Amino acid sequence: MWYPLLLLLHLSCAIVFVGAVAFEVLILDALHQTFDRTTMERIEQAVMQRARRVMPWVVGTLYASGVAMFTVRCAGLRCLHTHFGWLLLTKVTLALAVLAVFVRAVQARGGRIDPCSFRRTHHIVLALMVGIVFLAKAMFYL
Ligand code: HEM
């Protein structure tokens, strides 16, 4: 009974997390053509400040529900001998890479954000997330 709820929680948090990064890459980035560098730095800092408040809860719930479902789906670590297990492990590895980038961004509190590294990091994270979502479905169908 609780597994579908965990899955719903996981999927909802994934949508918010992936959506936030997609917004930054696909919408916010385009504003560089409209505003000057100083204005963009201020906008990006305001976005990051807000994200630092909200996203830790979303990301914490996403990873906690992921770990709980992993123990069920993988029966401890027993699934790692299977094709499903390898795809799941690859998904988790990519998710850990995303987590490392996220923790670094949250810790960069107060420091000025270099717009180039801001953009580069978000492009990399979005690419990793596309891989994670692909693997999340591929592990059941491939
Ligand atoms: C950036 C981080 C993550 C994202 C964006 C993400 C995204 C997703 C998505 C989209 C699904 C498919 C849900 C569905 O369509 O029903 C899924 C399933 C799953 N995820 Fe994650 N996930 C992340 C991190 C993790 C972590 C860290 C773990 C485990 C340690 C994990 C374990 C799982 C498991 C076991 C499933 C399969 C659930 C099932 O269908 O029974 N995920 N994830």
C-alpha cells in the first residue's frame, strides 16, 4: 500500500527538480539576450536564493523515497546481478553525480555566481537528468 505513495512522492519531486533545472536552462538562459550582464547576475542570484530555500526539501524527499524504493525493488542488493539492477545502479550513480553538484551549489552561499559556470553547470545537470529519466523507464522496458 505504501509503495505506490512512495512512488508518487518520488515522481512528484522528480518533476519539480527536473522542471526547475529545465526552467533555468530553457527559459532563464534566453533572458541573457534581453538584459545586461549585471541585471542577469542579480536575477540569477535571486533565483538561486529562492531555490536554496525550497529545493533542499524537494531533493531530500526525492532521494529518501528513492533509497526506500531501491531497497524494495532491489531486495537489498540482490538485483545487481540482473539487467534491471545494472540499469537501476547506473540511474542511481547519475543521481549521485547530480546530488554532488546540487550540494556544491547550495554550499556556495553568499558568494557571487559566475554566470558562465552557472550556465555550464545547469546544462550538465539537465543532461544527467535526461539520462536518469530515460534509465528510470528503460530499466523496466529494455
Ligand atoms: C535526480 C534524482 C532522481 C530523479 C530525477 C529520479 C527520477 C525517477 C523517475 C522519473 C522514475 C520513474 C517513476 C515512474 O514513472 O513511475 C524513478 C523511479 C525510480 N527511482 Fe528515481 N530518481 C532520482 C533519484 C533516485 C535515487 C537516488 C534512487 C535510489 C537510491 C532512485 C530509485 C528509484 C527506483 C527504485 C525507481 C523505480 C520505482 C518503481 O517504479 O517501482 N531514484 N525515478
